[in-house]
Amino acid sequence: MQTCQHCHAGHLHKKHIPYANWHASEFVVVQNMPAWQCDVCAYCELDAEVINRLLPLLGPVTRPDPTQPRRVLKSTTSATDPLRDELDPDRRRA
């Protein structure tokens, strides 16, 4: 078991976490990413081997371009969708 490099008191345990970062100006989320978390301070670091395999697929880590407008995802349900009306009681028709 590895000792935590952050607090030097705890031990790192394997855990799966979501990974989220900007790659090539796109926000990418990868679920169930292997990571190591300290049992004392909760410091978390991603598994280096997995990151080395993932980065060639995603490209380098970047920051979003603040000069570009952000895209807004449109809802897949229409305003007249009966299922949407059932799920949202405030939208029910009288």
C-alpha cells in the first residue's frame, strides 16, 4: 500500500471516480476512471497508467477559449410531449 504524498499519514486505496477536463476546447467527462484516494485526507490522484493511455485519444488538456460563445444543448423533449407533462407537474395543462 502506498503512503499518501499529500498528508504523509494515510494510505492510498483504489477507487473509481468521474474524470472531467477540457481537451481540445471540448469539455470531456469519463465515468469510472481508476484513481487512488487517501483514507485520511481524501486526496485523490488518477491512475497514471490509465491517464497515459487516455490522453492520446483525447488530445492535450486545454482551457476553453473565452472569446468563443458556449454551445447550449437543446432539450430532446418538445413542449407538447405528454411524458414531459407527466414528469413536471407545473407544466400540466388545465
